[in-house]
Amino acid sequence: MKQIAVIYHSAHGHTEHIARQVAAGAASEQLAGVRLLKAEEVATHPEELADFDGLILGSPTYLGGVSGVFKSFMDKTGGLWRRQQLRGKLAAGFTVSSLPSGDKQSTLLSMLVFCMQHGMLWVGNPYLPGPVAGGEAAINRLGSWTGLMAQAGHNAPADAFPDGDRESGWLFGRHFARTLARLGAETAEPTGVAA
């Protein structure tokens, strides 16, 4: 069975809550094993990432980028980069901030560049926002295709997300697992060249 790691940093519990939604969606159809891993713990043994087929990265957006803890984790993967041990693995990202925009796109782009430098394959968010009339209940209500975005208010409880954000996290995880399963499907090798 393919293995997925959901690697996240969460200072106040908000990003962890969305990480759990993503992981639940990824595990929902039993297409892959799924593990939740804290970025600060993975940073001590980054070589363990080579054992996974897919990595879903999650960080809060702080001042327009990933958190310092998450950036430290990213920096600790230099040895994996030199040995190209993550090349060809599937990757995706999600982020949380307290404002609807909060410059979350910058955070997702930094994750994407990180994964591209490792030779990974990026999975975006395929869901159209809607229904428009649904407001906070709408999936992908913040309109992000690069990855998953969610919003939690300042000083809100860790699970205080609109229903649409929770559902979007679950769907995002399921989409990732389905994509990984499709990429892992056996295909027939060509047996010859047509004359």
C-alpha cells in the first residue's frame, strides 16, 4: 500500500485541525496509509521522508510565508535534495491564516518551489468554489487552485472553521490519495516500435 505523510506545523492548533481533516480525507477510501507528522519532529530525522510515496505539507501563514518552524524543517532536507531521494514523489500543500487572503498564496508558492527543487510532482486543488450562495459553507470558498487555503479568526478555538473549510480539507486529502493511486497504477510497457 502507498504511504502518505501529512507534515504540518501548528502553533495554536488551527493548522493541526485542518491537517486532521486532510488526513481523514486521504484515508477515507483506504487507497493509502496516512500518517500525521509534526514538522519539528520530522526535522530531526528528515531521511524518513524517503519512505513515503506522497507528502502533503501544511503551515500557518506568518507574515506572508511559512512559519519559522516549518522553514527549519524544509532546510533540514538538504541531504535528501543532494541525494535526490524525494524525486518523483507526489506533493501538495495547505495553509491557514486569520484573514481571508492573508497572503496565503505566497506560502503555497514557497511550498511548491521547495517541492519542485526536490523533483516532486505537485497536486493542486481541483474544486471550483461553490455554490456561490453557500458563503462559508462553500467548498474552496477562498478560491485557491495552487493548494488548500483555510481561515480561522484571531484567537478563535482550534476547531473554529467554517464548514466549507473543513469539507475542503477532507476533499483535498481524498483527491491527493486518489491521484497517488492513479499514478501508482500499473501500465503496460511498450513491446516494440510500430513499423
